[in-house]
Amino acid sequence: MSLKKTSLYGTATAATLVLTVTACGGSGAGGSAGSGAYDKNATVSIGSLYEPQNLDNTAGGGQGVTEALNGNVYEGLFKLTDDGKVEKLLAKDYKVSGDGLTYTFTLRDGVKFHSGKELTSQDVKYSLQKVIADDSQSARKSNLEVIKDIATPDSRTVKVTLSQKSISFVYNLSYVWIIDSQARNLKTTEDGTGPYKLDKWTRGSALSLDRFAGYWGGAAKNKEVVFHYYKDATALNNALLTKAVDVVTSEQSPDALDQFKSNQSYKVNDGNSTTKLLLAFNDKAKPFTDAKVRQAVSAAIDDKKLLESVWGGYGKLIGSMVPPTDPWYEDLTKVNAYDPARAKQLLAEAGYAKGFAFTLDTPNYDPHPTAATFIKSQLAKVGITVTINTITPDEWYTKVYKNHDFSATLQEHVNDRDLVWYGNPDFYWGYDNKQVTQWVQQAEEASSTAEQTALLKKVNEKTAEDAASDWLYLYPQIVVASSKLSGYPLNGLNSQFYAYDIEKKG
């Protein structure tokens, strides 16, 4: 599982998209190289608020480990591009059996880990088993538990048998890092196949990556990448202004953007985000077991005003778990829209005419405390008393995600195509609708993307109608960079930040 600081990566379900061969080289890259040569031996300094909690994405490494290592240090059989397409990477080719249950992958030749060991089918088997192991914290775990058997007929072939059809299987494999099966101490070290190898990680400060000379594909366009970590948006912006960093992966202070927009030394890019801010109810805990209560709370909160107060003119209202970049998107912002009078009516119908009280578990980093205070004020107007309980990311993971010990919480879900979590009644928010669970299952076993999309639109509509959660808004994805830079990712898909195509002029 990956968290933004602790923001939660939901699961993914997607059509198997057109697959092409790639090595490095992404799509949707930002900036324009313009005239003049770039420095092939440049150091690119990247500013971020999201330091890894550790370097293992199956051990709660957080958003930061995905941002720094995914695609840069570790690679998968497949790659999710910046514009959401799936491309073959370490898989040279693959075949699917007629019944859709067996996938046979042929591995690319000449791939070596940073340790010098050659990639084999045993490494792929190990990596898949690591994701679905009992102690795995990977958000892919539940998706990939459909794996029934993994065979390795020879060193270049992996044969995976599923217990049931999964139209999303190849898509989900794009999230699985292929790791040297002999590697150890992966929370502090690495052994991937990517265009960079880990140089040094100074906790609380920076993580540096060096170009890997033995990389199987095209070399990274810069020699070194250094992720510099900051505690708040102000410090991050100051670092950019003083040229301590060249690019900010995700701008969190919209009030500061004017100073960059008016300066030709910088470029402000507004890409597509998949990060949703949720007021997540514990749907198995009273009073949130009642859909009318959830609907009332949703109708009592002015999402537009909240978005404006936090992001100014950036970001979007969403109305459901599905962002516009997902194939099953529909504009559902009018469902349970802001209407205090309706909120009071729903509360009365649910037996809470005089309101009720609950505790809101709130992560301790922006914008959660601000959003929590706003929500408390809004709900007070309809008679609901909110006690804000501020907790750390680690506390959130244990208390809310693992133990389900909460009434309501704020959390960011960063993944695209993560609507399907509402089909899992054991997920932390406890939404349990048998029809929705059936639709999600049928969508995963669909024979076509059209069938899958139609079913997930039904899921989207039903979860929105039920106010399974309150989806407050969709984050903007604002990347601010030096005008000397080009080739950086623009979109915020799952918080990955491919650095290998970044070119820096001297």
C-alpha cells in the first residue's frame, strides 16, 4: 500500500490497453527542449513533500517510494505511461489462453539487475509472490490474489494461472516491481533493473539516484537525480526560487504560483490528477450505517467553497470516486450536492433531528487539518458536532486502515481506476452492497472493455447515490519547473514521477 504522506493507493481495474515496446522514454512529458543542447551529465534536483517511509513498496513505503523509485530504479513486466496507457517493459511478449485464465510471459533478453545478476523467470515469480504474501502491504495484493499458480518452465518464461478471469490483470502487473530474488534489506537498499541505481538516502533530507551504466534500454538523459524533501509547501517553493531544486513534483501552495507565472525562469504546468480527497465514513459504524446520514453529511458540506479555500481556481469537484480520466466517468456532482435544508430533512428522517456527534480522525499534514476545520464548521450548521482527532500517518494506517477503529476520516486516494474498492466489504470504510460487489466482480470477469465500462458506471452511480463516502474534490496536478528543464511528467497518475527523460540545459 502506498500513502500520500499516507495517502492511500486504491486498487486498479482497467481494460487491457494497446501494448507497445518501450524502454525509458515516456509520454505526456512536460516542457519544451527548445534550441540548444542539454547537459547529458546534469544533476536534476527534484523537490518533494513526500519522503519514503522505507524503500519497499510492499512494506508501507508510502507515496514517496513510488515517486522516487517506480520506473526509475524498479521496473515491471509492464509500464503505466504518464497518459495512462500500458506498455510492455520487461515482458518482451505474452499470450493469453482462450479461457482467459493462463498468461504466458516471455522475458526480455539482456536485462541485468544493478547487482549485475541477470533477470530470470525466478525473479518474476519471487516478485509476484512478494506482493501477495501474507505480510504484504501492497495495494495490489487483493487484485493479484487471483493468481493461482506461477510456473517457470525456463529462465525466460513465466506462466501464470488465475483462479478466475481478470480483465485488469496486465494493468495490475504494471504496479509490480521486479526485484532480484536474492536481494535482502529492501527497506534500505535496492536491486532493480531500472535506468538508475540508488546512490544514497539521507533520511529527512534527500535521496539520490545515479545513472546505471548496465541498463538494458536507452540511457537516462541525465546522470543523477536527487529528490530533496521538505516539510511544507513554503520551504519547497523557496527551494525552487533559490534554485536549490529544478522542479517541484506537485505544487501544494496555489497562493505561491503567481511568483512563478510572472517569471520567465519558470514554467507552471497544470496536468491531470487522479488524487481524490475523501471524507470516508465507517459504513459499519452507527450512525453511518444509515445511507440517509451519509447523504445528509455530504449535502451539508459546501465542496465548492472548500476547494476554493484550499486551491483557489485549481482542482475540480468530482461527486464520486471516478475522475474524468477513468473510462467509466460520469459527472455526478449533482448527487448529494450542497443543500443544508435537505441535509436537515434527511437527518430528521434518519432519526437524528437534533443531530449527533462523531470524531473525525484527521492526518496531521495539509490540507487535512484545514479541511477538517471547514467540515466541522459546516456540519455544526445542521446540528452535527465534530471532534477532530489529529493523527500521524503511521497512526492512521494502524487505527483506520488496519483496525477499522474510526467513525469517519479524511484521506487522499491517489490511484486511477480505484472505484472497485467499493466492491470489497472488508475494505477499511466497510461499504457493503451485494449488488455493487456483484457488478465489480462481473466487470473484472468481463469479455470486453465496453461490458466492463457499463458495469462500472452502474457501480459509480450506486455508490454516489448511497454516499458511500463523501468525495470532496479532485486535486489539481501542478508541476512547476525551471525553464531549463524539459521531459518531466505532467500528470499525477498514482504519484509516479519518471525522471529519466528529463533534459537540463547548462
